[in-house]
Amino acid sequence: MQPSILAYRGSRYLWVSLAVCVAAIAAYAWHSPDEPPNGGTWLGLALGTLAAALILWLMSFGIRKRAYASNAGTVQGWLSAHIYLGASLLVVATLHAGFQVGWNVHTLAYALMWIVVVSGVFGVFVYVRYPQFLSSNRASQTTAQLLGDLADLDMRCLRVAGDMPAEFGEALRSNRDRTQLGGTAVALLAGHDRSRVVLPAGHAGGGGLSLRQVANPEQAAVLDWLGERLAASADGARSRKLQELLSLVGARRTLLGRLRRDAQLKAWLEIWLYVHVPLSFGLLAALLAHVLAVFIYW
């Protein structure tokens, strides 16, 4: 979705939405019922009918966007109307209720409506803003190309480590294999790096090396380990190889940061739908219960 959706045909549906809101507010201000304003007055029923019709129409957008051969307007137009008329629902439904809430099915429908609309507004924000961040982060590359670059860096690291003691190859293979991209929904959304690495900790009994698995966010642990080996090196050839490895792992850190940011942005682009769509159906069920309760007990 591009920002042009919000300005579709001169922001036609923004003006329609504003007209609906102004008309509803004017009618509410003019209305003088004998009892406190509520959904049972003639205006309350009229606004309630309008709100219900809006909800049903808004739900139909899911059908329209999959009806590829439909002639019932463009999907862009439907989406623009979906955004603006969905926002106007907050005004219409609030005036329908006469600002009265309680612990009942009516307020449940009202609360679900707010959650659905607010999640939709958030969806508009991320779809307008985040694609720009995605494009900038990828620097004209696809995710597959970034992953290909990562695999190339890993091969180059192992090639350099192949001429060094075995501990370097083992550490860099562990770094490759224990790097995490993705993970839980919370880790994705927060951009957390839960990578780990197994590094030599010193000599164990019997002449072998003792190993330890440590957290390796942003490649920090393996970079520190390589830096310590470089500081302790008195061999010129090995020092040069260590400097090359530090450069390659540093480039790997930068690339992993871009991949992790890419996954984070895509997660934010999708997560709101896991709230918006299921709760839309919950709202539909609550709306049905609300209408039935009104007709049974009114």
C-alpha cells in the first residue's frame, strides 16, 4: 500500500467520512430525547443501524480484494474507503451508545470495535512507513541476496581459518551454525539477537581444549575472542590472518544486523493482522449478540 491510497481521488473517502461524522454529531447535538441519550432512542437506533451497516461493509473488503474479476470498484478505492469509513465508525458508534458503557455484551462489541479500528490505524501507519525502511535497509538487494552474501562471508572465514590451528575453524563453524535469525514473535518484533557460539576456554586435562558456549549478540563474543588472540599473537603471518578474520566477522555483523532489521520490519508489517482480522470476526459475533439482546429484551 502506498501513501496514494490515503489520497485516492483527491481523498474522496476522507471527505465522505468527515461528512458522516459531522452529520452524526449535528444530529446528536440537535436531538433532545425525554431520557438520557442511548441506543434505544430513534436517533440511537438510526446511528446503530448505520454503525452495523458500516461494520458489515468493512468486513466485505476481505471478499472484494480476492474477487479479481469483480467490477465493483477498484481494490484501491475500496481500501481507501475501508480506512476512512472504518475510522468514522468510532464517532458513529460512540454517539449511538450515548456515551453509556457497562459490563455487558453491548460494551463488549463497542470495545472490540475500538481495538479493531485502532489496530487498523496502526496497520495503515506501518504499511505507509515501513516499506521505505525496508528498501533503505536492503540497499536495493533482496533478502535472498543478503543471505547469499552471508553464506559467502562464512565460506571466506572458514577458508582463512583453514590455514590456522583447528580451534579457529571450530569457533567459526560454531559461530555460523549457532547464529540465530528470527526466533519467537517477541524476538522478531524486538530485533533481539539470541545467537550463541562455542569458544575455547583454555586447556583441559589431557592436553585438550575446554569449551564454553556463550551468548554472542551482534557477534560480540567471537570478535572479542579473535581480538584477544590477535593481541597475544607474536607471529606476523598469523596476526595478518587474525586481522582478516576480524574484518570478515565485522562485515558479517553488519550484514546480520541488516537481515535482522529486515525480519523485524516484515514482522511489524504482519503482526497487526493477527489482531485485526481475528478480532474483526469477534466483533461480528459480538454485534450479532448485541442486536439479538436488543430485540429480545427491549
